Amino acid sequence: MPSAIAKSGSQRAMLGRATRDAFVKLDPRKLTGNPVILATEVVAALATISTIAAVFGHQPILFPLQLALWLWATVLFANFAESVAEGRGKAAADSLRSARVDTMAKLVDPQTGATVPTPAHKLEVGQIVLVEAGDAVPADGEIVEGVASVNEAAITGESAPVIRESGGDRSAVTGGTTVVSDWIKVRVTAGAGSSFLDRMIAMVEGADRRKTPNEIALAVLLAGLTLVFLIVVVTLVGLGAYSGVKLDPVVLGALFVCLIPTTIGGLLSAIGIAGMDRLLKFNVLATSGRAVEAAGDVDTLLLDKTGTITFGNRMATEVIAAPGIPEGAAMRAALMASLADETPEGRSIVQLAREKGVVAEAPADAVSIPFTATTRLSGLEVGSLTWRKGAVDAVCRHLKTERAHLPREVQAAVDRIARSGGTPLAVAEGDRLVGVIHLKDVVKPGVKERFADLRRMGVRTVMITGDNPVTAASIASEAGVDDFLAEATPEDKLRMIREEQGKGRLVAMCGDGANDAPALAQADVGVAMQTGTQAAREAGNMVDLDSDPTKVIEIVEVGKQMLITRGALTTFSIANDVAKYFAIIPALFVVSMPSLGAMNVMHLSSPESAILSAVIFNALIIIALIPLALKGVKYRAIGAQALLTRNLLIYGLGGIIAPFVGIKVIDLIVSSLHLA
Amino acid sequence: MNWQGWAEIALTLGLAVLLGWPIGVYMARVWEGRSTWLDPVLRPVERLFYAASGVDPTKGQGWMAYLGALLAFNAAGFFLLYLILRAQGLLPLNPMHFAGMSPHLAFNTAISFVTNTNWQSYSGESTLSNLSQMSGLTVQNFVSAASGIAVAAALARAFAANRGETLGNFWADLTRTTLYILLPISVVFAIVLVASGVPQTLMAHIDAHTLEGAKQGISVGPVASQEIIKQLGTNGGGFFGANSAHPFENPNAWSNLIEEIAMNAVGFGCVIAFGRVAMAGREARALVIAMVVLLVGASAAIYASETRVTPALLHAGVAAAPNMEGKEVRFGAPSTAVWTAMTTGASDGGVNGALESFTPLGGGTAMFMIKLGEILPGGVGSGLYGIVVMAIISVFVAGLMVGRTPEYLGKKIEAREVKYAVLATLILPVTILGFAAVSAVSPIALKSVSATGPHGLTEMLYAYASAVGNNGSAFGGLNANTPWWDTTLGIAMALGRFAYIVPVMAMAGALAAKPKLQPTAGTLPTHGLQFIGLLIGLILILGGLQYFPPLALGPIVEHFQMLSAVSH
């Protein structure tokens, strides 16, 4: 589904803006949150000063100049990565902003009932406004009166209008959407500046971006590593002096930059922003990065049965003929009894009959017998012929018989259907019971596989339903959920979330109703449906613009992907250091201690070339990994151990090998161009 | 190298682990305050201690209270020991009439024994009275070991807790560890050592009449009792200056084997006990396996390196295999290799050879073992919390790659835990490299260094590594009894001990307060081969990255020089 926020400006314009931003971010004050890159910038500045000194001291400048330039490039590349990630959000925010037009609202005077034109931004919470066909909804609110179809394309990207009405779970409207037909009276629930649209803009733009708990933890580790390598390099001055090795401060700076985790340090914030962006692509808005991260950690997923696991309507799956009745006749009777039934159940019977090749038209003189609370039957009469269908007891009453007197085969079929969680409907033709229809909740295709995937991810699925335990158990086993909560009230839901959390589990759920709000607020990841009530949307920490409850699964994957990407790049970054040591350490010492030349395993052409190649590799690897940081490492539901083995091989072992190859190649180029 | 050598290495390591197992099971009982078969004898003694000091052993302490008690106890121990060492000339039980120690030597020695390091800038037989040895050093040999074990117990309880607030009672842990664990095991082992020929007497020396008719005084004393707690408590401070290369500390192959086993048994025991208390038996087993793999690797590296005769000697035709340089004739290369790996892996510091005379890579491996953080299996207690810190960092880095906030033993590893783990691991490189770099350019410091060139650098690096790692072994060649070395090494020992314990205890407090989670299919398993490999890899890579440049300037360049026979 194309979404307004997924649309963004042209690639070229975005890259242009990112490049510009990369230079703006050179301001050291903007780098205080990123010690690794800040340290790199300090070294780059020192290298620049030393190059200038070399100019005045009439010393060779080609080598220090190149080092300084590549060190600056390292900082710029890291800034560029962040800017590119932010750029996507900014483009989305711009297109959202265009939806925020300042309309004149029709404020309803509480005394007179007359409407007063008021600018939308002057509306206050609690005021009532009238919105008629063609008007833009001036603010977020709850419908208090009326029903209207509303075009929400500005928010969801979906152009088909949706029905909004007072009362119930479809009563929320969003500022910026447009009423297409009819009118509604709306009680304003959000003041100017704090509307849903404003929050969305702030979120996608990253204005609100705070470091997530895991990002903070990782930043601590990276700062610690930076400190360790600072000590290693600084103490090398003393140890080198003892050993009679003369060390060029610029080269020591270069060694320092190569060792500190610039790769992950440069890409860390881009990974987080890209994670939010990926959710946006799924048309899901997270109120914070913390929520996205929590999604990756979810242990228990609560899913409403209706609409998520099953289609929501019971459907006929078979018709069992009573003894002595041919199968075709039973099917035909069921069809006749349902021809006039417009309920989803009735239509599913017609559908089933058509699939079995039984077709019939209701004659013109047919009289439809509607369902009533007293008879609890529906059917059709054509002249003296009558067809009825209904609950088994109701049909028994109609046939003036007792359930116990029904044929044994029929009783067995009814029991079997009930036990399997289905609903048996008896069909009578005239005064004869001809068969039993099996109505059942049909599980959506593919959900079983998705739950199996979730289980492999370590996520337990729990089905929530108002059905009785027998029905619930049967659907639960068919859908392959791990657990279910039958005859659930909103309080039960809330209690279950608290229980799970008490066991130290993280719980995700989605909901739309006003009575879901407490549970949504309690859950660690609460996904509210965009079509849901205002209360639900406020309570959740994510909003699904497509209102598709199965989306929770994608959300969990995006959360996991974000963590995996961080771990993979950290591992890669640390593993890279092994090769860099083998490039730089022999180069540093070989002049004073020729025997250490034996450690130059890559056979780099000269000490200068070795150092320069390591620095160039270090800078280029950031650019090379930007796409991976933005796209994220693919998550595979293959179990934790297999996944780790895979990623360790790629990013751990790969991280050890890649720089050996990369530095050697760069060294060949550098030496053939006589750059060092 | 021969198969007997390899078999000896395997036997020694195997027996240490094998003995560590029951010791660990027993230790877990003691930590949990359950009954033991020693209760009839020891329970009244234990109660007496509590009654005398007014301690309520059942009163749990939060991490700060626990840490406060530990620091206060160790500070008091330091001052008392300092006074004894300074004043030993005025005190009884001083048959040789030794004078009190100089201020800097007493400072260094007191810190050394309080921190479970047992670095010795002196020779015991010519410096210390029996009172100093027994009531000063031996007491600290027990209680410094017990302090380390207490921290391990607190950490184990932190992992076991589910939103807990307390980590146990330090005073109870200290008392119970000393009474129920260290004392009984020491008594048993001391008797075995005496049986194998180690002296145990209050006499100062024996007069021997040599063949030439001269009279020679041979130093003896309460050796066996100090020897055994030196090993069991991974202290390492010898009765004699030559440490376990001295024939009275370590007379023969039997005593050698017993001492080797003793210095690792309680360390492995701590890991096993941790696993039982933290309800993580399989994970603890994985830690033991990782330790053993690295120990075997180090033993093999030293063995391989120490059996090879240097090219220069070979060329000159003055030496033939095996290379006996730096080894005792009664032990030989394999025994010395496995001892050296075990003593440096375990933060014990007792030596049965002369590291100074090892080949560059043999001595370098020993130094690298210390720099890995004394976690293989490390000092008693300290090794356990050291390897848990490494496990937490491994889990954090790699665990992210499975797509969940990393967990270790059911506890989420988040910013606070990472912060404390990083702080703890920073202590080693900061102190070792910082002090070594300053010493390397300080003329006062360099006056004490006997060798020049890379070998001298190794001497200095080794000294600080040994001090910070609370190992206590000396590379040799360094005259450390000077104000500069005594003071800086003393500071290094204190940092390596307490600047490490503080973040570890803070981490324990944070971990205890978290809910204990049940593993799911999405949780990274931390008991399998994969995790063992990961942990070993991280330990080696982190250790390597931190110390590669100084190692290159020290043992590595010396090795290449040796190969090209341009030795100084």
C-alpha cells in the first residue's frame, strides 16, 4: 500500500542534502554524543596542524597531508551516514507537513448550538466542532454525534474512505483528514501542536530521537574501547622511547583512529534511525526508538482471535446428512434455508453449496423467514415447502421433538462439531430433520507458519478470545498458538499482561477498542490500530496506519533486525583491528627493529604505504557499510544458536579477513600511484 | 617434547578440575548456609565469632553495605599488617632478630598480602620473623582469599535473585569461607605436604656440618602450613625467596603435583559453586571448559617453547636438547611449563622455575596469561568474577546478533552492567601500560632493571602485570625493593584488586535487582560449544588488542632477535 510518508523526495536531492549536513555536523558540539567520531575529529585536526607545520618546516608534506585528508574523510563519512538516514525521515516529514493546513473550523457554541468560524490552531481541548462533507477535520477528536465517511489518505496513504461514527470503536478522527460525505460533531481531544499529525512529524523527523537503552549500553562499550586504545597509543610513546623507536605523533594518531571502533561508532545512530524508517515502510509509527527496540525483545505476543487469527466470521465447512437422506439433498436443503440469509454465516453456506456444485435460485413467490429472538430460526417458504435452519435445540422445538429423540448419528455429529469448537446448525425440510451444518471459525491461511516462525524466534503467542474454552482450545490448536485465554474480558487481558511481565517477559499486543487502552498502556509494545479509538491510540506506543493486527510480527522482526545490525557491525569493527595491527605495528617499529619486519605478513610495500592504506581502508569501510546499516542485517527465524553462528562467521570471521584483503589491495594502488 | 611431557600436563590439569568439582559442590553448601559434616566442630566456633563481633549472619546486605564491609575489613587488615611488619623487631617469635621493614617495603608487602597478590620485594627467610610470617602473612593468606571468594558468592546470589535487594552478609561469608572451606582443606593438604617432605617447625634453622667440616645454617620454619594456603588461596607468596623452586617448599615431583593441583582446585571450585548457587550448572561448566582450553593452550605454548634450545647456543655447540635453562632439574620442562601456565592463569604467582631465563615466547606467554585478566581459573573468587565480566561482554557484543537485548544467566545485560564491566576491564590496561610507560622513561625506575633492550621492557611489563593481576610472581631481574617500585607496584596491586571489586559489586547490585528471566528459543544459549568458542575468542582478541604493541616491543621482537641470533 503506498503511503504518503513512504513517498519521499528524489534520491539525488536527498543525497545532496545529506552531503551538506555531513559538513554541518563537523561542528564538534554536535559530536559530543559520539565520542568515537569526536576523537577521530580531534586527531584529524592535529594531523592538519602537523601538515601545516611541515609546510613551514620545509619537510615532506605528501604523507601527512594525505593522512589528514583521509582522517577528515572518516569523520565526514560517518556524518554522511547519519544524514542519509535522517534524510529519509525529513522527506517524509515534509510530505506530512503539507497535510497540516490551517483550516477554519466550525466551532459549535455550547449554549446556542450555532457554529462560529474559528482558526483550527485556536481550538481547545473539549470544544465541539462541526465537520461537514468537504471539510478537513481541524483537530484530533472523538465523534460525539453523527456518522461520516472520511478520507484518511493524508495519514495512511489509503485513498478509499472509511466510516467513522460516534460510539463504539470507530469514533476517532484525525486532524488533517477530510470528511467526504455526511457530517459529524467532534469533541477536540488534542490541542494545536500536540496532535497526532504533529507527533508523527516529530517522530519521522527524528526531532524527538533519544538514545535507546541498548544504544546507550553499546555507546558505553565503544567509549570504553576508545579509552583502552587511547591508553595503548599514548603509553606507546614511553615504551617506544625506551626501545629506541622514534614515533611520529601523526602516525600514532592514525594508529589510534584505526583501532577505535569508528565503523560502528560512525554507523550507530544511522542504524537506529533506519530502524524507525523500516517501520514506517510497513506503515507503522513508533512513538520512540525504545519501543522499536523493545519489540525485538518481545517474549509473549497477545493476539485477538477475531480478525487476526481467524477471519472473524464463522463459515460453513460441511453439511452432514441425517440417516436416510442423500448427501445432495441435505446440501440442497441447507442452501434453500440460507438463500434469503444475508448474514456472513448464511452467505458462507451458499458459497459452500456452490463449491459442491449444488445451485438453486429462490422462486419469485418465495417468502423469507427472518431470524427472530423467539424462534431463533431462519429459512424460506415456497408454497407448502418450508426450509428452516437454526441451533439444534431451536430446530427440535420447531419439529416438536426432543434432542434425545434425534437419530444417534445426528447426535454424534452435533457432539463432534461442538467438541471441535465449531457451531452445529440443524436443517429441517418440512417436518423432517435432514442434516447438520458445521459452522466454524476459519483460521487465516499462513498464520500457522507465522506462529511457527515466531516460536523459533522465541516468541510465545497467546490467543485472546471471548469464546468458551472448548471452542478456544480447538482454534488454538488449529492455528498453532502456544496458549489461549478464553472468555476473556479486558480485565483478564490486563491481568494476563501483568502476570507475564511478573515472570520477566516482555509483552506485545495490538488493540483498537477503548477498553483495550489499559492493556495497550501496560504492554511493553502496544500497537494501536489507526482505525481505533483515540484512547487506544494514546495508550499504545505504536500506531499501525493500515490497522492490520498481524503486523505485530513484522514489528518484532524490525526490532530484532536493528539489534542484529548493531551487534554485527560492532563485531566487524572490533575484528578489523587484528589486521590493522599487522599492518601498522611492523610499519611503526621496523626502522628501529628490523627483525620485526617478519610480522609484515601482508608484505605491504613501505611503512608509509602500510599506515596510509590502513587509514584509507578504515574510512572507506564506513561508506561501504552504509547500505547495510540502512537496510539492516536480514533476520532469519532459524533459532538463536544458528543465527549467531551465521552472523559470527560473516561479521566476526569476515571482519578478521576483509581488512587483510582490503588493506593489501589499497596498498597496491597507493604504491603504484607513488602516493607513499 | 615427548608424550610423557604431554601426559604430565594433561594429568595435572585433569586432576585440578576433578578435585575442583567436589570442592565446588561443598563450597555451594557453605555459601548457602546449609549444614555440612563439619558442623559439630565448627558451628560453635562460628557462633563464637558472631557473638564476639555482634554480627547477625542472617541479615542480608545490599551491594553497598556488602562492599563497605569488605573494604573496611581489608583496610583494617592492611593497617594491622603494616604495623606488624614495621615493628617486627620489637615483637616476639623473632629467632633471627630481623629488624622492622622499611616504610616502602612494609607498604608494598602489606598491600601485597591484603590484595591476595603476594608480590615479594624481599626474601622471606632473610627478612621476616616467624610472627610476621604466621600472624601477619598467613592470616592475610586466608582472609584475602576469603574476601575474593565472598565477592564471588555475592555475585552468584545476584544472578540467582529475582528482583532481590541483598547479596548476603559479608561477615558471615568471610567467617564461613575461612572456617569451613580454607581451613579444613589446608589442614588436610598440609599434612600431605609434610608427608612428602616439606618442613613444619618453629625452629629458625638447622645447623649442618658440611663435608669440608664447615658449619652451615639452613633456614627452616613453619613452611608446610604457609605453603599450602599459598597455593589454595592463590596467594603465591613463598616462605623462601626462591618460592616453589626451593627444595623445602617443593621437594619433589609429588609435592610439585599436589601444589599445582591445590593452586587451581579452589579456583575451579568457585566456578562450580557459582553455577550451583546461580542455578546455572551447565553455564558454569562451559566457563570451566573455556578456562581449561586456554590453560592447555598456554601450557602447550610454554612447553613447546621451553624444550627448544636457542639457535645461538646450538650453533655454538654448548647446549643440547632438552633446554634446561631456567628449570629445576627435579621438575624438567613439562612440569615447569604446566606450573607456569597454571600459576599465571590462576593469579597464584608461586613459581618453580626462573621466568627470566625462559625463552622469549615462553616468558611472553606467561605474561600474556596474566594480562588476560587472571581468569583461567584466576584467583580464588576473583577469577570467577573476572570471567563473568568477560562472559558479560561476550554476551553483549555477540548476543545482539541474535536480535534480542542480551541476557546472561537470565539477567538482561543493559547499560549499567556494560558500564561496570567496562570499568572493571579498564583497570588492567590503564595500570599496566600507564605505569610501565612511565617507568620505561624514568631513570629512577630503570636503575632497578638489570637487562637492557626488549628483555628489560618485559621485566617491567611483567612486574606491573603481575601486580595489577594480583598474581605476585616475578619475572626476575628486577630489584623491586626501591621506593619507586615498592610504591607504584603497591598502588597497582590495590587498583587491580579494589578498583575491580567496586564495579563488580555495583554490577552485582544491578543484576540482583533485575527479574530472573526464563530462557526462550530466542535466547542465546550460554552453555554450548559455540559460547565457549565465543568466550575464548573474545578473551584472546581483547587481550591481544590491548597488549599487542608492548608485546611486540618486548617478547616478540626478542624472539625474532633470538632466531636471527643477534641477542645482546
